[in-house]
Amino acid sequence: MPNSALTQNLGKVVSVRGSVVDICFENHLPAIYSMLRAGDDGRIVIEVRAQLDALHVRGIALTPTQGLARGMAAADTGEPLKAPVGKGVLSRMFDVFGNAIDREGAVTDVEWRSVHRAPPPLARRSTQSAIFETGIKVIDVLTPLESGGKAGLFGGAGVGKTVLLTEMIHNIVERRQGVSIFCGIGERCREGEELYRDMKEAGVLPNMVMLFGQMNELPGARFRIGHAALTMAEYFRDDEHRDVLLLVDNIFRFIQAGMEVSGLLGQMPSRLGYQSTMSTELAELEERIANTDAGSITSIQAVYVPADDFTDPAAVHTFSHLSASIVLSRKRASEGLFPAIDPLQSNSNMTTPGVVGQRHYDLAQEIRQTLAQYADLKDIIAMLGLEQLAPEDRNVVARARRLERFLTQPFFTTEQFTGHQGKLVSLKDALDGCERILNDEFKDYPESELYMIGSIDEALGKAKT
């Protein structure tokens, strides 16, 4: 936040309970969401969240409160939390206050805007639907993403959400001309540092901005980092008329930070301990991600699912905002089928003949049907063996197993671990491969020939060698 001259509306700290600070103002009360500064040199930043009575406000500290004591002065800055916007933010990395954290010096040539902004009105929103290609077969064929839409990567701990998100960044950022904004909410600092280094080596930083509210930061800071990222995204969409790709890792940590803030403020929790205002807080963030007549914001969000329970309120509320839901399965990960996307649980609003075309729609339906039949036959195979199935059922199983292996893909971001060179596959090649497998063109090929390849022609080359 810029160091504007502090106004003389001074208050006095009357209680400090962890991150919750009560302050008495005798002149006039600061507005809700105003930033207060306390401690030595005003280094402790507090956001006003409630006006308790005619003299007292309650705030949440966005920085550690060590050294803050009762009786200390707190100054009202008279303005809300602000984020830097402008061409000067490109290729830089920021914290929640807009301070650069990449050791490249302070930012210049920027304007500061409040992070609290209303979503665009319905009259300005665009209603056109177009496909957003990722180069990942299983996503482009079965759960195509919407350009200017919101997609979620759902999964428990350790099933590959961050790896899949990083691969999408690698595939998309190099090929598109828009601006990419990465927002890390409550994630590990190691992941942020690695991503920054990877993007620098790939040469895509000039069109990228990164913001991090790490997991060791206070819940107030983690809760606001998403709003700061959206303020930057809205600048590039509305002022520069550019298409923006907004990547969020992890939206569950945003909900979790809101839950912590709510608990600290003593508000009554609802089901499973979540804050009673969860759906409102999530909607305030998600509704700002939209297509307008000026440009678009396409968002891809990782969503941690607690204990793999998709009925958890956090997962349920997030589902309702998305145009595509990509569900990662622990079972598929254990079978080595990466990316571990469950094709039967994942879905997309784009999979209609009017958007993707009749051929793509029919193929996607046939693939799902084949995989669903195989899932139904698994119990019979486990009890009686494959030999006891009818010939037609055996063909279904053979097709499904080959489809499962063809829909795996080596990633660029995991080359150093797997030894497989990463592959980028066009939608046309992915559809051709699936169609040829469904037509039994590869029924005499071993399943392993189709595992971890790019286009289907690589299987022919493998067989020859």
C-alpha cells in the first residue's frame, strides 16, 4: 500500500486478542474496510471489520501483531486496502499490500486502486461461448474449458492439482497474447518460488503478474490477496481491453481464511464450522471474474477437497460458480493414469453440439459411455475374470482400457521426474485418436503402446520400433 500521509484521526488500542484488535476513536469512527496503522512507524496494518459502538471499532490485523499493546496509538489512513495497477506490474511478484517481493526494487509507473470493487453489470457482460484449448487431451476432449469462463480443478491432497495447473500455465501462456495473473492463496512459498523461476526460464514473465498470500501469513492477508489479484485483472480487461488468464491456487484456502477471520471476530459458525457468510464472500470474488464488451477474464482455479468429500460445503459452493469442473481421482493416480482426471465425474457446460460441434459432442458421449460400461463390468471381472464376459463386453473393456491409456499424457513440468518428454496435443489430434480407438483400429496393439504418448501416430511408431 502506498505510504500516503496519515490523517490525524488518531485512536487508542484498547484490546489485542491475536489478530483481533479493538480501537477507541473519540473524534469520528473510521469507515468499514478502512486501513489503520499502529505500532512503530505504522508497520502493523489493521483492517476495520466492525463498528462496535459510538467509539469503538474492531479490526483484523493483516500483519503480525507482535509488539502491539493496549494504549498504543492507531492512525486512520482514511482509505481501504489498495493494489497497484498499470504496465509497471508486469513481470513482477507482489504481496497483499502491493509490495514487490521479487528483489527487483519498488514498482514505478503504477496507479493504486481499492481492492473492493463491484462486479460488472449484467448489461455489459458478453454472452458468446468459445472453447479455450489447453493442449491436454483429456481436458480438451471431455471437459473443454470456456474462454472467459471459470474452471475448477477439484481434488484432495497430493493428487496433482498444482502440477496440472502449472502444466496449463506452461501450455497456455506461451501461445497466447493476453496477460496472465497467478494468485497463490495460502500455498507453500516453495511452490511460488519454483513457479517464478520456471516462468523466468521459459521467457513468459513479461506478460505475467504473480501475487502471493502464503500459508504462514495471517488469515486477513490470505483473505484479501484474491481481491488484489482481481483488481489487477480488471485493470487489464477494462482499461487496456486485453484478455486475462487468472490462475488461482487454491480457492479453498480463501474460504478457509474467511472461516478463520469469522471465528476470530466471534461470529456464529454454520455447518462443519464454516462461516455463515461463506456463499456471499465466495460470490463477491467469483462474480468479478467475467466477460465484458471490453475483454475477458478466464479463470482456472485449484480447489482442495477436504478428505476427498465432494459434499463438503466449500466444494459444493465452489461448484455452483464454474462452467467446467475437473475432478482429480486418487484411484486413477494410484493406477499411474496421469493426469488423474476422473472422466465420469468431470463435466463442462461447453459439451453441447452448438459450442463444440456435432462430431466432438458425439465422440465425447461415446467415450463416456464406453468408460461407464467398463466401470460397471469391473466387479464382474474381479469375481469371475475377463474370460467369462460376452464377446461384445470384452470388446468394450479393450476399448475402454486403450482409451484410458491414450488419455494419459507426459507433462513438460514433470520431465525431470519422469524422463518422458512433455507433449502438447491439438484438439484435432486428440479427437482423431479417440475415434480410431473406438473404431477398433488399435485392438491388436498392446495397451502399453498407447500409454504416455501425444498423438495416436506415436503408437504406430512405437510398434514399428
